Amino acid sequence: MKHSHSNATSMSRRFFLQSTSVLAALSFIPNSLKAFYEDLKEKLFVKKQMIPIKLEINQEQYSLTVDSRATLLDVLREELNLTGSKKGCDHGQCGACTVHLNGERALSCLTLAVMARGKAITTIEGLADGDQLHPMQEAFIEQDGFQCGYCTSGQIMSAVACVNEGHTRSVEEIKEYMSGNLCRCGAYNGITEAIRQVAK
């Protein structure tokens, strides 16, 4: 026990000496170096800035004030309650957040909301015509192109773009142009068949 107490005292003394040494060293950092660090921080890190913007989403106009750093996906889901676009990896690798900007597919998790100003944004909520499903939505149902459904909205948005782009000449081509959309439960065959059905 005496040995343990000695070790504890030694550790405590060592910790105290190390801590005070670090604090002493910090106090000797020149003010010019601190100012340089502050300047560098100002340049490297973007400050939060609220910006009023107007967005056209699913043929409706929205006026809102957003953080200049906010992604389109977060604005759609958190500000406008358009939750059809899913947050999957949030790094642009799974495609669950796919929307259309001026008819072209875009990853909304990698798109800042302010970058979407002046563009026609279409989400999965805007694909159907009222109660009439889009042909791709119907094909997904008929071909069992969804299982758990989490990736389905992004898959459908990419599938529509794939057809519009004309990349449906073969199963291999469809798979190539749909490769940015990942399905964890393996509905790929149904998805491919749905795209072929619509492309005919």
C-alpha cells in the first residue's frame, strides 16, 4: 500500500509539473503568432451566415432564409418537410438523396441550398402527377424494384434520369449509369427490369 501511495504521489507531482510546463510554454507564444493563427482560422473556416433565398421545388416557389453552409438535402428535409429524399451516407456515395436540378440528377447532400437558386428542383414528391404515379414509380411496383424502400426514392430519381439520358441500351449500360445508387437489400434486378420496362 505504501508503494502504491508513493506511485500516486509521484504521478500527481509529474502531472502537475507537466501541466504547469505546458501552461508556461503557452504564455510565451508571441502575440504575432496568435494573431497569425486567428487570421488563418478566419480564412480556413467559413462563418455561419444566414441568406434569404428563393427556391423552385416541384413547381412551387419557396422563400426562406438558410445557413449559407446548409445542404439542399437538409433544407428539403429539415426546413420544408420534404422527407422523400433520404439521408444515407451524407457523403455522396450512396445516392439515396438524389434529386433533379433542371432535369439532371444531383446529389442533394453535396449541393449547397444556395447553389440551387434559379434552378428547377424536382424531388420524389414532385414526380407523380397528382394521384397518377410516374411510369417509373409504377414500374418499380410491378417489377418489385424496392424491398426495404430506403434507397427507392433516390433510385427512382436516378432511373428517370437514366432513361432521359438514353443510357438504357443494355442491362450493362443501365447498371453502369445506376452504379452511383446503392441498394443494401439487393433489389438491383427489379430496379434494372423497371428501367428497361419504362425505356421500351
